[in-house]
Amino acid sequence: MTGPAPQRQSLAGQTVDVLRELVLTGEISTGQRVNEVELAHRMHISRGPLREAIRHLISEGLLVYVPHRGAHVRQADAAELYALFELRAALECAAARLAALRRSDHDLATLHQVSAESRQSYEAGRRFPYRLDLAFHQCLLEAAASPRIADQVRLVQQQVILLRSRHEVDQAHTHASMADHDQLIAAIADRDADRASAVMATHLDRVRDQMVAALGESDGPMDSGDRDGDGG
Amino acid sequence: MTGPAPQRQSLAGQTVDVLRELVLTGEISTGQRVNEVELAHRMHISRGPLREAIRHLISEGLLVYVPHRGAHVRQADAAELYALFELRAALECAAARLAALRRSDHDLATLHQVSAESRQSYEAGRRFPYRLDLAFHQCLLEAAASPRIADQVRLVQQQVILLRSRHEVDQAHTHASMADHDQLIAAIADRDADRASAVMATHLDRVRDQMVAALGESDGPMDSGDRDGDGG
DNA sequence: CGACTGTCGACTGTTGACAGTTTGCGGAGC
DNA sequence: GCTCCGCAAACTGTCAACAGTCGACAGTCG
């Protein structure tokens, strides 16, 4: 599991985690090219392990690669975001369906708990950190008990995070998302697979539209719009 | 387009294709460990590009990796096969749904054509080469017009091929599969997304059960009967 | 003044060698 | 005879250096 990280990992393995964090936190800007020698020097490692780590992140979809030009952080337009969410919907709707069929009482209790934490955090004035949103979807994957689907969902979610971290989410969307989660829990509690899948589809459509809107605001007018608002 | 393959690919890129073929054709046996130095010498390349190719195939799911032990060809028991087909069903049912909604007349004609070729080949006495089965699913992906889903389906299909190549398929299963394909085409022609998804689910269940049965025949009765098949 | 071409710099692609770890074998001890 | 310990071989992990390729700049020709 994602327990205490075994520090006995290889250098390349550690580098994957470090580099992934650099990308997801935006420390390496979107679209920025990754210089192998410079980055290797900065990490006090050789180019070999770094290259393997880069290739790994490419396979995870966080980086893209151009021959003889190196790798750069993936940047998505609206079309790619739609395509990504089609994949996400395919996977998570199936997960919701399986969760409804297979969930144990323990799974259901955990879902309720995470949902309660989210609402608590929200009403305490915090901005519904997507850590709790991720935790909810993670619990759902546990309930679905389908390891291969779970792995793929995690990869897709990483790519969503890569885009989501760039902008803010508004309050109305937060409220609607939590309502979706509650409906999803209800469907899973009833072991209603079709309803769980449908609610998930609705939820993901909402999240997608919100992200497309935010993308259009910050990235839409691209002609020399050089306001690199990476602050967040 | 996917025209003449750019032979100017990097050595690592070429090696990926060569190694993938070696694995899928069974030239590297299932479970067999991959010796880096030996294989690099045999391919007249250095270990660097070979390692990158190996890591790539690991990310594709064809190889698995053990620290300090190297990579070996993935071998699946019944439980893993069930998990794999849950992922496949999630992806391909969604693809079938999208294909029903988005297919053009040209897509439909192509599907009909591939289906006819399959039937022709079958009645000519051939054993329904799964190349044609793959071609059918490929056409369906084109009709679905969802690039991310298509990519993932291709990766999953590779893993299925890795297991399917080991054994034969019986005639009854072949006949049923072609009937499934025809029903799927009909549903897509009617733009009935729900029915297309349902037919695909049935089809994949059939294929899965046939593979599980074949797996149990050829691989099940091993010396120490460790039938931990809790595939639910 | 504009377009083309030759050269330079930087970076990726590849290689061979070195170091650390694991595994298998052989011998000593019980 | 069986078990445990130690050594050696083989393999993976890592590194530094070499070679090939692409992009940019400057010089030259029309």
C-alpha cells in the first residue's frame, strides 16, 4: 500500500517521486522543457536514473516527449481535457458501479466519514481542499475492489491535478460536488449500480465543465496573454 | 497518418518494438527473466536503450519488475485475469457507448466490412485469427473517437494477447463471438448506447470465461495445487 | 534589404566501465 | 546427514564520457 515509503528504493524510483512532486506542485511550469543535465546536477544524481524517471512520468502522462528536444510538462487545451474526462468517466463510472455491488459495511462507513470531514472542512471556511475530494474517490476505489481500474484512475487523477492546481475552484462548484458525493454514497448504500454510475457521470461532467470554464478564463485569450499566473 | 514508420526512431524506440514482439510472440517465455547484458549483446546495442525499452514495456504492463532481480514476462492467474477484464470492460463498454452516439456512416460501413471478413475467414476453415477480432475492436475505437480511451484499450488488449497467444480457442466460442459482434454492430447502427454497452459487456464476459477455462486447463493443475482462485 | 546557407553551441542519444546487492554453491560444524 | 556460514559469480544500479542531431545566429549572396 501507500504506507511508509521504503527508502531502500533505487535512485531512479526516488527520482520518480521527487520529479512527480515538482511537476504536480507546479515548480516546473507547464510547458517548460526539462533540461536533463541541469536537473541531474541539481538533484546530485547522474543522467541515467533521471532519464528513467522522466520516461516513467511520460508513461504516466504527466510529461510529453519530443525526439531530440527532450520532455516538457504536458499542457492541455479544452479538447484534450474533454478527452481526458471521457477516459476518467469510463473508469470511475465503472468503479462506482462495482463499488455499489461489492461495498462492505466498513467501506460505507469510511465513505460517510470522509464526506463528513469534507463538509466539516468546508463549513470551517476552508476551500474544500481537493485532498479530501481525492480521499473520497480513493475510498470509492477501495470499495470497488478492482485493482487494475484503481491504478488507472490514479493515473488519470494525477493528470487532472496537474491542470486543477493551476486555478481556483468557486464556492458553488464546491457545494454541488459535495451534494454529488452524498448522492453517490446513497446509491452505493442502496447497492444501486446504475444510479451510482449515473451520479458519477453527472458529477464528472460538472467538474469537467468547471475546469473548462476556468481554463477558458485563464488560458483562453492566448494571443500574447503572457500573464503566467502560477501563483494560485 | 500512421504511414511509413519513421525508421529514424531512436535506438530505444526501435528496441521497444522489437522487445514487444519478442514478448507477444512468446519468444521470451512467460515468467522468464530478462537478462539485460545478454539481450543487449544479442541485439547489438548497449544496456542503456535496452533498459529504457524494458521500463517502457513495464509501464505497458507486459513486463513486471522486481528490484535487483530485473524484469520478467508478466504471468497472470485467474484472479488477475478477472481484474484485467474488469478494466477492459470499463473501457470498451464506454467505447461502445460512445461509438453508438458518434459513429459516422463510414464507421458503420467499416464495421460491417470487418465483420464480413471475419465470417469469410471463419467459413473458409481458418480459426478466426484474432487479428480480425482486433481489427473489429479497433474500428469500434475509431468510431468512438475518444483518443485517450483508445490508447488505454490498446494497452489492455496487448496484455490480453499476451495471455491468449498461449492457447487455442474453440469453435463454439468463435461462433458466439461473431454473433456478439453482429449484435454490437446492430446496436451501434441504431445509435442505442445502452444496448451497445450491454452487448459489449456480455461479449467480454464470454471471452473472459473462455480464457479462464483455457487457463485452468493448461495452467491450473500444477504440482502444488495452489488454486487460490477467489475471483469473484 | 531580404533570403539563404554555413557554422557554432547546447542538448539528447549512446556507450563502456565501476560499484553494490543478491543468489547459489561449497565447506565446516553440530 | 543436515544446517549454517562464508565466499564467489552474476546481475542490476549508477556514473562519467563520447557521439550525433537540432536550433540559432551570423555572414553572404541576390
